[in-house]
Amino acid sequence: MAVLWLDEIGADDLPRVGGKGASLGELTGADLPVPPGFVVTADSYRAFIEEAGIDDALFEAVDVDVEDSAALSTAAERARELIVETPFPEELREEVLGAYADMEGEPFVAVRSSATAEDLPDASFAGQQETFLNVTDERLLERVRECWASLFTQRAIYYRTKQGFSHDDVDIGVVVQRMVDAEKSGVMFTSHPSTGEATMIVEAAWGLGEAVVSGSVSPDNYVIERESGDVEATVAEKKLLCERDDETGETVEREVPEDKRDERVLSADDIEALVEIGERVEDHYGEPQDVEWAMVGDEVYMLQSRPITTISEADDPPAGGVADLEDAGAGATAPGVTDGSGAVRSESSGSAGTGPATGDLLVDGLGSSPGTASGAARIVTKLDELDKVGEGDVIVTEMTTPDMVPAMKRASGIVTDEGGMTSHAAIVSRELGVPAVVGTTNASRVLEDGQAITIDGEKGTVVAGRDGEDEREPVEEVRPQSPVKPMTATEVKVNVSIPEAASRAAATGADGVGLLRIEHMILSLGQTPAKYIEENGVDAYVTEIVEGVRTVADEFYPRPVRVRTLDAPTDEFRQLEGGEDEPDEHNPMLGYRGVRRSLDRPDVFAHELEAFRRLYGMGYDNVEIMFPLVNDAEDVHALKNCMEEVGIDPGKRRWGVMIETPAAALGVADLAETGIDFASFGTNDLTQYTLAIDRNNERVADRFDELHPSVLRLIGDVIETCREEGVETSICGQAGSRPEMVDFLVEEGVSSISANIDAVRDVQHEVKRVEQKLVLDSIR
Ligand code: PEP
Ligand code: MG
């Protein structure tokens, strides 16, 4: 039987329907309020791979060294291809669509993976497999296959290998269940997840539960003493909610209306109803449960329940914790013992090896995984930076993602800005036995890279300094800088690529941002823009850009922030989910990037411009638009049309182009006539295209010279023409941080220089020195 209804399923059916399916079936049987649905059984998945003959290829593909991230990424890609490109068998297709047609009520269903090892008590595979909401018959089959494929994501392969599961032993069912149009939702621990006390913890936010589970919103937190019924409520500021867009049927993130942001989500009656259900579930299973719930009116629905995996006796190491996962010889840590890196882990604060924390309180949040840890804070803002997380460092990040798991394992502690007790960070760190503090709101902005910190995963505190013996190499000394900011006529700005760096950048005293690259915001989504939009909707995409830019624009207001439209070469996009649809180019540097791509896909580009329009609407008149890789006036006219089409008046906003090709430099007089306010030298590309030296090719790196006379000649001529035409000039390439280039530019009369954060102070001094020299020369 390819499909089983939830009321035909019990806990014993786990091998056939997976953990989630079995649990939902069991709850349905116990008369608990579970939305109706069915499961595409694990046997169907098995039959699918075996009948198509892709099983051997699949398991071979994923048999790799999981610590080698390149191999892991190729393995996951290959496995996914095998599954999603194999046709769906006709008989199964009919059965699944037939069952869907038999379901009563609304057309929208949730499609959830249900792996056969997923919910075992000793292996919480949190966040591993796909879930799709608001699916209709149109995409149902596609989503089922994607659930199957999600058994082979990088993180799933990594997890299984490390936990000692054979890939062949884990199957996957897919739950298809009626959507609940939740007004409120969240999670509930029927007992305290760390200590096991008879205290219920409920987290609640507005709208669909995705926002809470993914950690993108900090939910209200209610602690309920089961005996006395006392409730301690911590009401969070809830800026976002997830809901179904009525037109597209997609789940979209929306801003919570002002008056509901600080409003308490759960009334006393709601809490009573949840506690009643929580107690029934716990009684049914005879052990504490972690429940996902949703409410429509005063109806409560249970979306999932599973045993809490991490309650442990105070003195025992955690089940399936650090010791199990640590590589042999990598310095497996016992509770409270300093490991080779000097980081201290303990299962309860105050164990041997830890003294009282000494430093000042830096930030605080929710203690979500008990124990204390000391180490160097590592501010992680995107996947590529995971490499910098060494053994014993403390990951400090906005919110962890499933792909961060290998780094989370190396870390001695985790600190996140966002999320609640059931966010990805909280669940995984508890299972790894890594102390964690989540929902601090600002740790990644307040803490500094390399800063020594001590976290307490019970109290939820992060304090300055290390607690205990320090055997690590001392953290890199921050280069001492003169505290005095010199006044200069030429503006000195700063380059920013990740919004998280905004406050550090602003602290340099720079006159604005000369280049804000938005590629990093987009790449950190983990999906190509097309894929992201397909899965999350246009609004979410625009919101991502708005929020990223806004962080920087806020930090610098009213100083100008020059935001560059997307310029990622296709080889960078290929790394992302959805990257398989990117063109495979011989030379991506000469290919489909910058405004060439934007003008080729005005439909996608319009969403980027829409973000600017919204920012202007929000009052960020310090935002300027800069276009990359422009060649000629024809490009610029087309770009102006695009701006006008989304409702941006080029006459009212400040905007300009990068000078990155000899064509742009030689034709700058024509560019100036189009109405640009500024031209900014992208010397990384200008040098590459002038000298025909691939900037990424280390074999010719010694010939890559931004000070080559021909490059300087192009730059000098552009400055001269622009001065005549009243167009400002600037530099935002790497060379703007080099003193020789600074000297040249100031002498030529450039309007501003944008440098790297660390170089800003030196550049300010250099500019001042040259300016004074010019003044002296003129009067001598
Ligand atoms: C440049 O080319 O100098 C530049 C600043 O852009 P990017 O490095 O992002 O190509
Ligand atoms: Mg460039």
C-alpha cells in the first residue's frame, strides 16, 4: 500500500511511515486534535529508488569523507539529481493524487518529510528534512520527490555518518496533511527541556509556526508551573509573522501590525487549553514531549509531538552528545574538563574546571542548552565563514542554519541573536551537548570577532573574558589605531559587504559607505534569487534586501550609503540551491554578471529595485544606487528606464555607475550625459579587464597591478572628464586602501575614497597628508 491514512497508523508503524507519520497516527488514534491527512509510505520511496535502479548509484554517491566540504557538497548535489530527475511511477502518482482528492476541506496541504530514524529518542535530526506548506495538487508530486531528496542534503549526510547510521538504513515517508491556517502557533515542552522539572514551557508567536521553528522571530515565552498553575510570561517584540498569501498560496513573511507586536499572544484560556492537551500527550506517551501546536479561534491543533531528547541527569554526559560525536583523537571532552583548545565545557555550571565568571555582562538571552563555555567569539555571518570557526571557539551568529552543524560541533558554545528554546540553534546545541544562549537580540553586533567570552547556557548570559585555564593561542591583537579622526576635504568612506559589519564600519568615523555589496546578503540566503523567490515569494526576497540594506543605512544615517545592485558571477550562484539552473560559463568573469544580467532579466531586477523604492518610502534618503559593470550610455539609459518602471525618479535620487571596464572609462563623457551623479572606480575589475589578468587566478597574481600606468591613465582621464562635467568620482575597489593609490587619486582630484574597514583610519591620515602637501605646494 503506497498510502496510509493517519487514522490507520499507530506508533508501531514507524518503519513504514517514518517518525513524524507514526507519531501523528498515534496521536490521531488517541483522539488528540490532529489535522487529517495521509502518509506516502517509506516503502514507496524504497520501491521508487529500487525500481528505477538508482539505489546503488545513490548510496555510492553519498559515501564520502563528510569533513571534506567540497566532497560533501558534490555528493548531495548528485543524490538530489538522481531523485528529482527520475520520473514518478504512474501507479503511485494515481494513488497519491487519489488520496489528496479524497481529503475534505481546503485545497492546501502541508507536505512533510518523515524519515524512519528522524524522531528516535537518541537522534534528534532537527531541521534536517524538507517541509512544504500550502501545497496543492499542482505541485504535490514534485514536493513529495523533494522530500525524498531531502534525505540527502549535506547536513543529512553529515549527521547520519557522524551518528553511525547507514544511508541505506534510513528510509523516508512523506506526510500530506491539511493545512491549519494558524492565527497563533508555537511549541510546547510538557516538562522543562533541560532539567525535566514539571514545568511546561510554551513559546508562541502570531501566524504560522514556521517563524518560531526557524528562529526568525523571538516568540513569547510562558513558563507554567504545572502544580500551582502559576504562569510567568515574557512577552517578546514580534516583528514578523508567517502567513499564507491568499493570491499565490505561498507562505510569506509579513510585518506584524504595530499594535500587536508587543501584545501577549496567549490568553489565560489559551494556556489552559494547551496545558490540558500537553498533559494528555505526556500521559499518553508516559514521557515528556516537545509539541508543535497551532490555534485557529479557540481550536487547538497538534502538528507534531516527539519525546524531548535531551533531559539528562545532572552528572551524566548527554545521550548522543559530544563524546559520541567527537572524532577519535580530536580531544573528546568530558564534562567540566578543559579540552586541547582551552575551551571549557561542562554539563552544569560550577562543575570542576570552571570558576565564577569574572567579566562584565555583554549580552543576555535565553539559556537553551546547559553548561558553560569559554572561548574566542567567532562572528559567523555566512556559510563560507564557517571555516574560521576553530575548535573551542564560540559561534556567535544571528541564527544557525542546518548547514552550520559541522562548525557547531567544533565550537565550545553557541550564541544567537534570534530564536527561542526550540529554534534550530537550541535543539541542535542541546543534542551536541554544546552550551547555548539564544535570542540575545544583538550578540553578533555587540560582540567582536576574537573577543574572549564566557557563556552560561543555563542563565543565558555572555560575559567578557575567559573562565578557567586558557591554553589557546592568544587571540589576534587588534591593530592599534590612532583615536583621532583627521578632517579631510576628500571624503573617506568605507566598504561594507555584510550588514553585520555595519556598526564596526560606522565606528571608523567614515564619511559614508562607498560600496555596499548586496551579493553577500543574497548568497547567505543559500538559494539563488530565482529559487528563493520560487519558494518564499517575491515579498520575502524584497524584504531580505530591504532589511540587509536598512541595517547599514540606519547605522550611517544621514551619511550616504552607496548600495550596488547584484553582481555575482554565475560560478558563485552555482554553489547555491537552485544553482543547477545557472548557465555553465567558460569564463564567468567575462560573462553573465553585473548589469548585463540585470538588463537581461528585468523581471528579477525589478524586485531589487523595488527594495530601493521601499527604502526610499521608509525615509532612507541616504541610500544611493550604484550599477556594476556598465559599458556604455546605452546600458545607462536602459537602467534609468528600469528605475522609472518601478517608480524611482532618477532625477530625485542619487545614483551612479561603476567604472570597471576600459569601455566605461573611455566613454565616460557619454556616461556623464545620462545624468549620473557619480562614477566609482572598481579597480579590481578595471585592472582585470585592462591588463587581461584574471583577478582570481593565483598563477598570474603577481602581474595583477592596480598601479599599472595604463590603469592609472584611464583613472586619471576619467577624473578629469568628470570634473569638467560635474560628476563626482570615487574608488571602491581594493586599491582604495593602498597608500600609493590614495596619493595618486587625491592629486588627481578624486571626490571620495572608500576603503576597507580596517584601513579607513590610515587612509584618512594619508589623504590629509597629501592634501596638506598640495596646499603647501600651491603656496610655495
Ligand atoms: C571592483 O571591481 O573593484 C569592485 C569593487 O567590485 P567587485 O570586487 O565586487 O567586483
Ligand atoms: Mg567589480
